[in-house]
Amino acid sequence: MLIAIVAMFFLIFISALDWKKSVVFVLVFIILEGVARKWILPQASNLIYFVKDLVLIGAYIKYFVIEEKRIKKHNINILIYLLAIWSFVQVFNPSLGSYIVGLFGLKTYLLYIPIFWILSDLFTSKIDLYKFIRNYSLLVIPVCLLAVAQFFSPPSSPLNIYANSTDIIATFGVGKEQIVRVTGTFSYITGFGTYLSASLSLVVPLLTLRQSRVWYCLTIIELLLVLGTSFMTGSRAVVLYEALFLISYIFILSLTHINQTPRIIKKLILPTIAAAVVVPTYFSKSIGLLSERATSNSAEGTARIWTPFAEAISGIDYIIQSKQIDSYGTGATHQATSFLRKLLSLPQGEPTPLLEVEPPRVAVEIGVIGFISWYLIRISLIISLLLTLIKLRDPFLCQLALSAFLFHALQITIPVIFNPYMGIYYWFFAGFILLLPALEKREQKTF
């Protein structure tokens, strides 16, 4: 324990030396975290899970404390402060049994939010942002190639393990050859699915840019791998998001950039043809398996769309009846809480209802007030991204705003608090609200 505490403070100290490199490190590390947890140091899997959080804490200390930079002003800050205050109160909820569990839960709600404010200082120019997205998207190639190798390997293969080696590997097929649902470099399917959704949202705007032939071809390869391996995850949510994203992106782009529509269409012809030919040809097996999975229980697929809303209402009703305006406290339903209680020998809290989707879990943890604050934030971010999209004039920045808007709007019920990968990407894309207008102003001053 002493060694772990020393290592924790050392990591925070190193991360505080250069906050920009630390934030970029986290964005890369979340892709490679599963490699360490599954194959390199599986015995330290649960400790590696916290590395990204400690690095971000160090970056925040450097940015807000040492450099004394202020929180960027935005109307949404009021809602964030309200959520922060109420979540902090819930840390000491007696139903948790220990405030340590509450502090852990607090980080799941608040730790990634500062990315929203600091992103506008992370990139100094449009070129700087473009190079980051271009280079970051290159990681798609090795990650997705690993996923392809996993798909064609048996479930017993060392390639196909989770961070917890005792977990049963999810597969396709019933009464036939069992094919794994791939995870790539991530610890579980959910993380890989989140990464694919974020990657598509970053790759597509690159396709319409004037790039060298090499980078243009690499971008097309990245697109094909993202689309193809999405079927291999067996996740209907990921495939549905990507389909809705591509349709909405092209439709909205054609409306907002009428004068550039011919050039945009010309740029998208080759990627469209490549996707239409390559994906059905080389990923046909995974497409067939996912299709079988979706059609075998179509009622379940439909229910997944409405379940978050229905369970959110039932969760609020449960809280009102059992706790009035109170709740069970931050971290009460988090999947890592049981590990934390066991590790630190913490007392058990009050039992909570078994819930799968995020909206009712938020209601159970931080009550009606917290629930309303959190979803007002999510709705406000969508509106703010739309307003940012409307105001921007630079084509590339406008397309990035469109991607961020769709990333938020199409995944309004997708877990953010209970999915750390989504939490980081969620606030990264939200940061475009402050970043993109700032970059456009700097470009205008340059000329």
C-alpha cells in the first residue's frame, strides 16, 4: 500500500511538469491501457485503471494551480457547478457506508469535466489541431488490425482475454462455431466500441480536406477499418451510431456548405466506393453474425432504445418513494465499488436496486436534483455545439463542430459517468465549444 501511495504521488508530480503532454498522454493511454491490463501486467490490472486519472490530476494542478489559469467562461458552467456541489454533498451520504466510496464516485462525475475548459489552450492553431487528429487517427490501423486477428482466433486464444481473465468471453452464434466479439487493445467490448465511435467522428472530417495522397489514402484505410471492425464487436449501438452519423453528417454538411457541396462530394466519392466494396467483401462474416444477432431478438434491440428513458423514470420514482430528494450517494452503483470496498476493507453500504443503463443509476446515486443537473448539462452541450456549428465559417472547423454535435446528440443515453473512455471523449468533444471559435479568431488575426 505504501509503495502504491508513493507511486501515485510520483505519477501526479511527473504529470504536473507539462500539462499539455499529460493530456495528450491520457488520450493515447486510454487506447493502450488494455494492453497493459490484459497482457503486460494483468496482476496490476485494477491499479493500471487509475493511471489516466492520476495523470489528469497532475495536469489540472499544473494548469489551474501552478499556472493559475482561470476556468473558461461559459453559460454551462452554472450547471456544472450545481452538479459539482450536489455530488460533493452526496460523497458523505450515510447510505454509502464510507465517504471513501463517495470520493471515488465523485471522480466519475467530475474528473473529466476540466478537459472542457483546458482544450482551448491545448491547441494553438488549426494546423496544430489537424496534425493531432491526423496522427491520433493513425492508431486506428494497428488497433483494428489486432481486432481482425482476434476475430479469426478462437475464444481460447491469448489474444481474446479481458482485463479480468476470469470473465467469460462474449461470442457470436448459437449452436454453431463460436466467434469472439472483439475488443482490440481495450479491456472490454464497451471501451473498444467507444473508441470506434470517437474515431469515426474524427476521421470523417479529414476526408474532405486537401491532404497529400499518402495521408488521404491512410485516412480511407482508417475509415474502412473502423467500419469493418465495428461489426466484429457485435455491438448494435456502435453500428447504429455510425450509420446515423454518416447519414446525418452528409445531409447537414450539404445544407450548411451548399457552395462547397461539389468539392465535398468529389472528395467523398472514393471513400464511399471503397467502403461499399471493401466492407461487405472482407467483413461479410461479421456483418452476417451481427445481422443474425440483431434479428434473432428484434424486440430486445428496440427495447434498448427506450429502456434508458423508461428506467430513468422508474429510477426517479424509486428515489422519490424511498429517499425523497436524497439518494444513495456517489459511487453507490459503480462497477468498481465492490473492488474498492474489498481492497480497503470498507463497510458495506445500503443495497441498491440492480440497474444496467446509466440514467436510473444517476438518479439512484445523486438523486433527482443531481439527475436533472446532469441531463441539463448534456442537453445544453448539444445545443451549444449546434450554435458553435452555426457560427463557424472555416470549413474544417465547422466539420469538426458537426462531428462533435453528432457525437453528443446521437448518444444522448450512452453511459458517460460509468464509462471512463466515453467520459474522456465526451468532454474532449465538448471542449470544441470553446476551442473551435478560439482557433478561428486566431486564424483571422493571422491574416
